[in-house]
Amino acid sequence: MSFEYAQGGLRCPAAEVGLFPDLVDFYTYYDPREAHTIVEAEDQLLEMLREREGQFDGILAFSESAALAAALIIRHARENPFKAEGLFRFAIFICGLAPFDHETLGVAGGLSASKPTRVKPDDKSAEEHLINIPTYHVMGSEDELYHYGVALYNCCDPEMAIKTIHRGGHEIPSQVELVKEMTRNINATIQRANFMC
């Protein structure tokens, strides 16, 4: 098993001041207030993934990168409705945020928006269940962005989605029992993907 890290290209401030040394630079994939940066990030990553088609079994993404990964999966499915294989066979989303609604980004035939909007937690729109691969979701009940994680979960096929809700915030849990549970569920998600082949 090997992993590849795709770093965002836009410099940004640290999410929590004082958590990391001042000497470290921070990057993001896009500015969530600017539709064109979201579309550019999707375009760049889709191009890279298409050039290396079949080289990635799955994706593990945290927070905004989970929103971007979900958007890539949804967009690829929309643009390739007759293609059996998706970008990935499975996805692991930790503290994931809802993907941006492609209609507001001008990607799905809509006009480009000046203010991008995310899929809402209770939205039963066309985005629902567009992620039809095994997924695993880790969400913190004390995360101020928890409702966006629910919206991401709602974008996925519930028959193929597993979730863990812990009592923490916007973080990767480190408690032994939660790590064991996450390990079991990640393995179960990968096994589901292998079974589908």
C-alpha cells in the first residue's frame, strides 16, 4: 500500500493560532468564498487523476479536502455517466465538509456564482447519493461544522456508507478505542470495495 499527498497551492492562515509553529506555511486547495478557485482546484486535480487513471484505489481526506474529494467524485460521475469505473473505489472522510453545489459553481451547466454554496444537510437534491462507492465518515458531535459532515454523508449511498460519531470536535480522534473502531471501519470499507470488483 502506498500513499500520495496532494497539497493545495493557495497560502492560507493556520486554522488555530498557536497550535502550530509560526515558521510553518499553510496551504489550501481553494478559497471557499471564490467559486473560480474551487473550480480551478477541481480542474487541476481531475486532470492529474485522469492522467493517472486506475492508479488510486481510494482517497482519505480531512475537512475541506473531503469536500473537494466528494466534489471530484460527484463531478466525474456527472461528466461520465456511462463509465463504469469512478475516480476511486472507496473514500474515507474525516471531519468532512459538504461539497459545493456544482450548480452554483457553473460546473453542471449553471451560471457561475459570485458566492458558492454547499449542499445543505437536509437537501434532497440531485446531489443525493451521487457518491456510489463505499465510504467511511468520521464526525465529531462537538464540531461546529458537524452539520456539513451530515450533508456529506447524505450525498453517499447509505447502503455503502459507514459512520463513526465521536464526542470531539474538528479533529482526528486519538483515543485508543476510537482508533480501533476507525481501523475496523476503514478495513470494512476497503473490503466492501474489493467485494464490488
